[in-house]
Amino acid sequence: MTLKTWEQIASLIDFADLRVDTRERDLRLLCLQAEKYKIPVILVNPGNVKLAKQISKGMNIEIASAVSYPVGAYFPEVKAQEIADAIADGADQIYMIMAVGAFIDGWLEQQTIPEFNYLVEKADGRPTKLVTEVSVLDSDQRRKVCDLAMESGIDFLVTTTDFDRSNLPQVTLKDIEFLVDHVQEDLLIIHKNKFEESKQAIASLDAGAARVCTENALAILSEFEDFPWA
């Protein structure tokens, strides 16, 4: 993938603000920056969806809601209700964190498959983005997550919550390449990371990720010489 301009990479960013202390002024800034710099998707916590939708009215922005962030350890029925609530508040896309521990323990019929199916059902045709933790899964588990996601009709697999307190190993470019090689184009990969430099985001895209998700979108874009700060 050849990314020569800030506009090209901006179109491939999901701009996140999942902080616990996000305020109205932060949401307004997020929406204004996304609109100004042509970032098509912002990701917010469920309680901020309605306000973000109101703020972004008339803008070319889609609102994604993070469901069961950051740990995903909720019953499938609870996730289903949270997705339904987010859609009712105006969410255009859904990020849902899967229950990774339950999956590793083999609770597929009780937890994993129902929550995947609920994600697709309740999203009702909107883009679905399943968040896992690739770095704690072995090769067989990674393939299995991808296969179950594809069987459920999920659109994207997100590599990690990138939640600071989880203290999990970092997702590598080889991890991304492994996923892309397995799913081909049947499931798109999003790499979530803080990306302090543009070359890190570009490397993830070059490794096969379809999009990146980050809170540091402007830090990435501002490295391009023609980036319009003013």
C-alpha cells in the first residue's frame, strides 16, 4: 500500500476517545477534528454516542460505539442489550470486545458464538468490529476466532483493546500478517494502537490491516509536510 498524503491515511483511521473522563468539550473537539481532517469514523463509549451523534449532525462522520470495553467479560445477553441501546442512540458502527478468557477456556456455545451472533443481529446491517486480544492467543485460537467471526458475518477483527492496564504483549506486524493470510479478504483487520509516529500506522497497513484505530490521529497526520494545521 502506497500512502503518499495525509488525506490517504486519514481515510483509513478510526479516531478513538475511550477515556473515562471524556467530557462534552472533548467530544466536540473530536468531531470537529475528524470533520476538518477527513477522518470518517470516531469511536466513543456508549454513554457518549447520543451526544456525539448530535454534535456531528451534518458532518461526514460515522459514530462507532465500543461495547463491553475494555474487558469484554459480560454475558452475551448483556452485550446484546448494550448494542441495541447504542443503535437506538444513533451508533453507525459497533466495536464489541469479546470475552477472551471464556473463549480460551472453550466456552464457545455458551459465550463466544452467542455474543458473535448477537453482534451481527443487533447491529442490523451496520459495520461490526469484533475486538479480541491477538497477543494472548496461540495460532490455532487465532484461526478459530477468525473462523467463528466469519461464520457469524462479522465485518472486521480488531487486534486488541490497547487498554493500558491490561499489560498484555504488544501486537506485532507478524501477528497482523498471520491474520491477513488466514482470512484473506473475507474478514478485514483493524490494528488498534497509540501510534506515536506515522510510520508505525503505515507499517500496520502495509502488513495487511485494512484500517487503524487510534487516539493519536493528529500525531500521525501532522508528520506529513502538507498537513494543514491552520
